[in-house]
Amino acid sequence: ILDPLLINSRVQQFFPNISFGYLGYRMDRTHSIMRIATTASPVSGADVRDRMVELLLRHKIQKAVNLFSRKYIQWRNAKYGISLSRGNTPLSETKSE
């Protein structure tokens, strides 16, 4: 049976040796990070799934709204002959004519 402290100390010594001192491993910090990472989540899987479905629906609705907005602007510009370049507005074009 391998001693966990022995393995950890070997890993801690291994990284600086192969990376010329650029990489390191600290047992004290790694343990606390892993304890936080493995803490049980107060949110159930069903709540996460429901939220994902809601976000997907909102994304689809926003894409549809954006599509309608772009198409309306294209239709309006084609119907009324408005060509909007960057920084121009319909009012600024009518003032300059």
C-alpha cells in the first residue's frame, strides 16, 4: 500500500525538476482547492436541466427577434431608398439634400 503523503511529496518534487523550476505543486493549496471542488452543490440536477432548457428557449427567441429586426430594416431601406452607412441616420441624409 502506498502512503498518500509519500506520493504527494514525490509529485511535489517532480514538477520543478522536469520544468526547470517553472511549474510547481503545493500540497497544502491543492488539498483546499480539491475540497472546494468536491463540495456538494446546493442546486439539484433537475434545476440545472430546467435552467438550461429556459436559456435555450431564450436564445432561440432572441435569434428570431434579431432576424425579424434585420429583415424589417432591409425591407424599410429597400422600400424607401434609405441606405444607411456607418454613422448616418435617415435624418442626417435628408438634411444634406
